[in-house]
Amino acid sequence: MAALRRTDIVPFTLPPDADGILPDRMIAAMTESGLILPEYPFVESQIQPASLDLRLGPIAYRVRASFLPGPDCTVAERIDELKLHEIDLSDGAVLETNCVYIVPLLESLALPRHIVAAANPKSSTGRLDVFTRVIADGTRRFDMIGAGYHGPLYAEISPKTFPVLLREGSRLSQVRFRVGQATLEQDELDALHDAERLVDADDADLTGGVALSVDLSGENSDGFVGYRAKRHTGVVDIDRRGGYAVGEFWEPIAARPDGTLILDPGEFYILASKEAVQVPPDYAAEMVPFDPLVGEFRVHYAGFFDPGFGYEGAGGSGARAVLEVRSREVPFILEHGQIVGRLIYEKMLSRPDALYGQRIGSNYQAQGLKLSKHFKA
């Protein structure tokens, strides 16, 4: 089905010296201007303060392997070469663990030459250990859509722990749009922390971003430090809130006296940061790996933090970052206070109309250690 195209196109312009992440109302304006082309009108809460949720289309393709199309090749051409079978998502279908699926999205783009886009899994997607990335035609990188891109978008999906039930319209990924240089320089980050106190640590490490460490003390969560996912569980419906008992899918992990946790290879953990952080209204943040050389583990699938996350004026008082952790080939010992990631702060082009925590879909305001919205509190 062709993307929804408007006949009453509204011109979209930005100042020539604009630098920053586009807020909610500008994302809406991009749609009015034909720069974002949805097959169906947006649904409630699809536009977030600094991002747009992307919806799955009606067909999933099971493919032999993950891929990037590379220059001069479309994703559709690669799907034709690699697909094993097609799955109808119109009425919902289960995607099995450790299989790779490609799903065309209901949103396509017609970006101008000065706007780029970057995608990330939604928080709830990452907390279910559903590995997902966005692919565009002719690209050499996942989750990155270059300035001037005109074409469709696709989601690569591979559930790693739980089989998941998806359907047309399900939202696993989100995309941000930015223009110019949005990332704060070191002196700007230091000044913002002095003004807003971005993290509650008295000795905050701000070099290259706000450092976040893992909390293995149990002091902030009644003696528990996290959860380890169970194997061979039932199916999780990605669109069902509060529908599943925690004990059917997760094993709680009690704090150890020595403040350590051994990560078993191939297992998936939900942990939390030691620090509580906030994102002021005129900024957005993204969590990036601290250093791939400090340990054989991956932290945080879903990296976007919206304006207002943990912010007192939006109903928070600092919020801990939930860490989605997976060990790799060998067991690895995490220690309490070990740095596992950094928050990179970026300027918003302007303040969003609604901050995180002030609209439907803001599920993790003022959070501590918390599973995804699918599990009963």
C-alpha cells in the first residue's frame, strides 16, 4: 500500500543556523509537509517529546541472516534473495526466538538535505530482549538514516529470550530527527550540570558524557539488584500491558555481600544504574556504551532518553537508568559501582510541547529497578 500522501502540503522550513533535535510539534509539521509519509494517520502517543514511534506493517519476512543492503541496493532486493517465508501480521503472529525477521514499516521518509534521522529500540522493547534495528535502502549502518534519504524503512527483529506476539501497528522502534550539531561540547555539559545537576552523584564523572555505573548494593530495591530472564517461557504479547506474572518470566537476583554479580554467557539481565539522572526540558539524551574493552558484555539496547526524563517539573525526582545486560562468550563479574555506560546530552531545537511523564506512553518516569510495562507490578 502506498504511503498516505497529503494534497494540502505545508512548507517546512528551519533557520539556516539551526542545531538540535526536532521536538514533537516539528515532527508533526514534518508530516504535514510530506517529509514523513505514514500509510495511515498517526495514533495517539505515537509522537513522543523528541521522537516518533515506528509501526510495523502487515507482513514479516523470515530471512536466513541479518544483512545491510549497502550502496546501490534496496532492502526489498535483499529480502527477495534471503527470505525463507512470509508471515501475515494482520491478525497477529508469533516471532520465535533466535530467528531473524524483516518487517516493512508503515512510515517512510522524504528527508531534506539538512535533516538526518537515527533510530533506537523503545524502552519496553529492550527490556524484553527483543533485538531490533531499523534499515534503510542503500545504507551501510543500522539505525542511521542519512540526510536527503527518500524511501521506505524496515525493522530487523530477532527475539532473543521470549517469543513475542506482534501485529500490524505494533511499535518496537523510535526515530529521532536532528539538524546541525546537537551534541553538547564538554564545557556545555559541565555548565548544564552546574545549573541543573544532571546526576545525583557528588563526584559525577562528566568526561565524554555523564557516566553511569551499575547498582549491585540492593539498597534501592529492598535487597534485590535485578532480574534474570527465564528460558522456555510462554509468549509475550508486545501490546499487552500488565498481563504477565513476573515469576513466570523472571528470577529475582538478591544482592551479594561482596557487591558482585557473575553474568552467565547468553543470559539476559535487567539491572539498574547506581545514579539517578534527569534530562532537562530543553535537552535530550542517549545512552552509549562506556568502552567495549572493559568487559565482555552488552548494556542497554534502548538508548533514547526524552526531555523531562526524571525531571522534577515533569513528575520525576531523578530516575535510575534501567540496564539491559547480556554477557557474551565468557562469564564476567560485574562489581557494584562499575561504569557501564554514558549519557550523551543533545540540545533540542526547541522545548517540546509535552515532556516525558506528561503524556500517555511515559511509563518509566521516576523509575528505579523496573521491568517492562508487560509485567504486573
